[in-house]
Amino acid sequence: MICISATYVAKPGNEAEVIATVGKMSEHTRQEPGNLMYLLHRSVAEPRKFFLYEQYEDQAAIEAHRAAPYFKEYVLEKLIPLLESRVPEIYEPLF
């Protein structure tokens, strides 16, 4: 299993659009054969800050996810322009 976390900070006034865009992305991603989890969280203390947690079976599943046409549409073209910052990290479980 491979885990991806991404911390997003929305540009002021774009919070609702970030939620809607990730919501549309999640509909597709959760249907992918190698996706195990795709869950967006919002900071209680900082409402412009979001945390996305994803789990995939393997690297091939991540590559298929990133190659999907809806990844380009929702992440690269729609989501990223709404963000002030984006910090993705990849993890592997130890236990």
C-alpha cells in the first residue's frame, strides 16, 4: 500500500470551489480499481486549509490515477489555480 497526503491552502474566497472540485474528483477516484481511500478534511482552526488523504494498492494504481483524464481536468486545470499552496507527500506503511 502507498499513502499520499496533500495539504492545500485555498486562496481567500475559493474554499467552496476547492471542496466542490475535490468532491467531483473523489467520485471518479473512488471508482478506480487500485484506490483504497480518498478523503478530504478541513481544518477547524484554519478554514482555508485542507488535508487530502489517499491510499492506493501500489505504484501502478497511482500512475493510473494520475494518467486519468479527470485528474488533468479537476486537479491540474481546476484545483491548482484555486490554491495558495499545495504540499503533497508520499508514505509507505511500516506496520
